[in-house]
Amino acid sequence: MTVRTITRRGRRKFVIDLWHHKKDGTLARFRHDSAAVTITAAREEERRVRDRIARTGSPYEEPVSHEPVLTPTYREVVERFRSTYMQTELKFTSRRGYEHVLTHHLVPIFGDLPITEVNSRMVRQLDFELGKQRVRRKKLRAKSTRNNILIVLRSTLQFAVQEGDLPAMPAGLPPLKQPERTVLEIPADEDVLKILAAASDSQRRAFLLMAYAGLRPNEVRALIWRDVRLGTKGGFLTVRRGKSYGELHTPKTGQREIPLAPPLWKELSRTKHASPDGHVALTRSEKPWGQCGIGQAFERVLAAAGLSGWSVYVLRHYAITLWLRAGVPVHVVQRMAGHTNLSTTQRYVHFLKADLEKAAEAIGNILVTDYGAGSEPELPTL
């Protein structure tokens, strides 16, 4: 096999390793680390090496051609990017995001241009136009959305470099924007109880899985009874997969196990003799939840409970803070929540600390109001 896969310093590399006859007829060996990130791209590079050997007798010497070189368009590069890199290197949900950006933002602008003509000036102009655009409720496009578009564009250009369609990345590309730091929205215990009380039985089960097991909506949609172990007073559930737009996929941080909190254990224990492959959370019509069903149901229940301004993800945030309040170590919470980085989990720790500081300040104000600044409370005389 002339293309081998090796692991070097923890990273996968493709090596092109082949024997060939030099111009003088002697046998020589060619070994080279491919810059490709997929096996398909590495084999294409090997094909080009063999072509150079066949035409010049050397794997390094480019053949002289009198035919004009046809530079692929950005659209043609994207088609190869879709069929190779996106299929092998991206998860399903990431592929959908990339496809949306390519279809609606990049191909309409750069599609018919030769890939070598996509330069930093054009990219900066695109970034400038994105910064002026107003989207929902006439708000300016979020920095994170602009970053996502630039990231996909950079990925396609880097792919073109690896494929040999572009000599190098364009210099002077605009830097990624520092995204706005979002404020964590954590409902209070009484708010969660209001939401659960206003929900129907089918809605309540989906909400409990998020509020007490920290599941994402796509994980709620995919959870089956085979992955639930109920004990006499507790149990565990295993998150093995998610379901997005009708397609099953592995969670982005892999499989994880979560202990069942008493409210969730009580709810799941109500179901008797369930099929191992049956869905745990079903709609009122006994069907699996659709892509947007849980979020839409949450909006209706939120209004019925007299609350507003939250998305269904606040239930997952609530679960994570609940674990931290219960004293679960932060690195264990990271695994239970399925966070890739510990820093994500630590944001919830900082939130709880800020909450305590506000409470301490409020208590301090009460003492000052009762006794006056600088004075001491009078003790009763015995």
C-alpha cells in the first residue's frame, strides 16, 4: 500500500511511500508526509506523484505542459469539499451548518470565480457587508454568525491549498471577531416547578430529562429505554446518541452516564413493560418528538406559567447548576454535562459564586439598615 496511515505525536498523518525507477534506471524510494487531512485527498496526491514520475522520471519534477492550466472555480472546489472533507471530518450537525453557509452565503458570491481570484479584499468586503446586515427583529448580525461564515470560507480555502488548487492561503484575511460573552440564564427552583406544573404529561417528561439529567433536545429525541437502568430508588441513563433532522448521530463529546435524580426517577418509573428500543420521551400522540417540537412546546408552557424570555436550554443550564449546588465535583459535572472543555463548566461555577456574592451584599445591606452604619446591635440584658 503506497499510502499509509500513521500516528505521530498523537495526530493522524498520511505517508506516501513508493518505489520508482529514476531517469538513469536505478531504483529509488520516495517517502513523503502528505499534507492532506483525508485518505481520499492523500490518494489524489499519490496519483499526482505517480504522474510526475511517469512523465519526468522524478517525483519532484513538474512536467512541462504547453496546454493551458484550467483553474477550478470556487464552486468546483466546494463540490469536492462537500464530497470528501465534509463527509469524513464533520459531524452531521456541523455538516448542516457548513452546508447552510455554503449555499446561502459563499457560493452565491464566489461560486463562479476561479479559486485563485478569491482574495483577502473580497473576504474583507464580505465581512463588512455581514456586519451591516440586520436580521431578526432588525438586530445586527451576531459576531458568532459572522465568525461561522468566515470559518467555513477559511476551511474551503485551506482545502484548496491541500488539493493543490491554491498555492497558499490569501494573506490579510480578516481576523475572527471576539464573540459577545453570553450571560447564563438559570431559572430559580420555583420557576422550574411552575414550568413542570404547567406542562402536560408528555411535555413534562421531556422537560424533566433536560432539567434533571441535563440532556440536550437532540439527546432527548434519541433516548430509548435500552439506555435507562432503573433501580429501586435511583438509577442511571446512558447518552449514546442524538437525533437531529431525522438522522441519528453520536453526541459531540461521546457517550456519557448520568445518575437519575429523584424527580426524574419517579417519572420514568411510571412506565411499565416498555420496549427496549422504544423512545423514552413521546408526544401526546405517542410519537417521537420532531426537530422543533420540544422547543415549541416549551414556549407554550412558559407562557402558560406566566414566564417569558427563556429558551428550552435553560432547563439544561438548571441541571448543571443543580449538580454543582449539590457538591458534585466540577470535573464530574463536566463529564455528566458532555462539555468538551472544563472552562465551559467553570462558567457555571462563576455564576454560582456571583450569586453568592450578591446574596452576601444583600445581607450586608440588611444589617446596615437595621443597625446603622458603624454601630453595633444592642444585646438583650439578662
